[in-house]
Amino acid sequence: MPINVICPGCLKRFQVGARFAGMQGPCPNCKTIIAIPKESLKMRGDLDDAESEKEKKRKNLLRPIPRLDMDFDPVQAKYYALGVCGVLLFTFILGCMPMYDLFRSLLATMMLCLVAFPLTLFGYQILWDREQFFAFSGEDLYRRAGIAAAGYVILWLVFECFLAATQAGVFVSWFYFAAILVLATLLAHPLFELKTRDACLHFCTFAFPVMVLRFFIGLGWFWQSSELIRYSAAPPPPILPGM
């Protein structure tokens, strides 16, 4: 359950996760060190509670921690990147083999599901705002990344269905992509508490590798879908003389 906090310096109100109870950290607005209470502040008498928290901080009644933020972990990010690159390489090898279009599409869906989770984690690590009061980590981060990955996969599959059903041209394909981008931004913004621009970029860190994956498996770029469908369609049977 979120904890209501009032900064004793600028009196700005905000909420932090319950996992930060009993810790200290800088206010995102004025950088005053705030002692996080172990219980949520009541809405009535907020100013008195803020003064009380200021006294507790002065008396060092709450244990401090050096940082509340999440430093960029280059080793973890390297593993995410290597995993995604490995899937892309394997996809490229499979894409060079002859196979039915249905099997190719099913294989692309499976590879999409494999790269979705590491891509959402990697995107959060590189886009997380260091000015924020805290960062998601541990099980909480994995749960949020899992929800985002599932949402991104569903949105991308819906996008593919629209492309296939309408045999969209280049302009319409990009219009569909823009619509999916807006929906994905609305998903990532509350999940990771990113700024709107960063939430949009978070989906882009997912979408661009998926476009490469789509190309490697032999489905082409998404704006070429209608051309590939027309190219792969069987020609009409010839009209026999006298019929």
C-alpha cells in the first residue's frame, strides 16, 4: 500500500511504495532529505505530521540508506542484450530455411514472446529518470515488466492482424503503428511511472528489435506486408479455351 509523504522543506505531497518505509531519501522537488514514515500520513493535520517527521529526522529515529535509486547495471544490461541478439541470430538462421507461411508466422510469434520480457527490462533500465525519488526493483519490477511485455505482445499481434486483414499500404501501415504506439505509451506510463516521452521510447526499444526479428524470419518489414501478400498469393487458374 503506498505511503503518503509530505516534504518538510517544500510541503509537497506525494506517495512512495511501502517497501521504502523507515528509509530516507531526497525530495524530487527540493532535494530535502525526507524520512519515510512506517505508516501512511493521515490527511487531516498533515502539516503537524510533517513537522513531527522533521523532528524524527533530526533525532535520527529512522535508519538512513545511502541511495534509494537504481543504478544502471551494465552486466545485467549486457545479458539482456546478448539474450535478444541470440534470439535474433537464431531467427535469422531459421528464416533462411524453406517453410510454410503459417509455420513461419507461428515461429515469429514464439520468438516475439521470447524477446518481449528482456526488452521491457532493458528499456526501463536505460530510460529510468535518475531525478525520480525511487526506482522499481526486485519482484515488483519483474511483475511490472511482465505485464508490460504481455501488453506489448498483444498490441503487436493485433497490429499484425490489422496489417494482414486490410492488406494495408505503406501510409496506412504507419498509421496503424502510430495508433499502437499511443496505446503502448498509455500502458507503460502508469506501469513504470515514466514521463510520456520516455514511455513512448520504452515501447520503441521493444518495437525496433521486433521489426528486425520480423525481417529475419522472412516476413519483411511491416510496411511491406501488402506487397508480400500479393506476391505470395497463388495466381488465378488459367481460363481453358471454350469455357
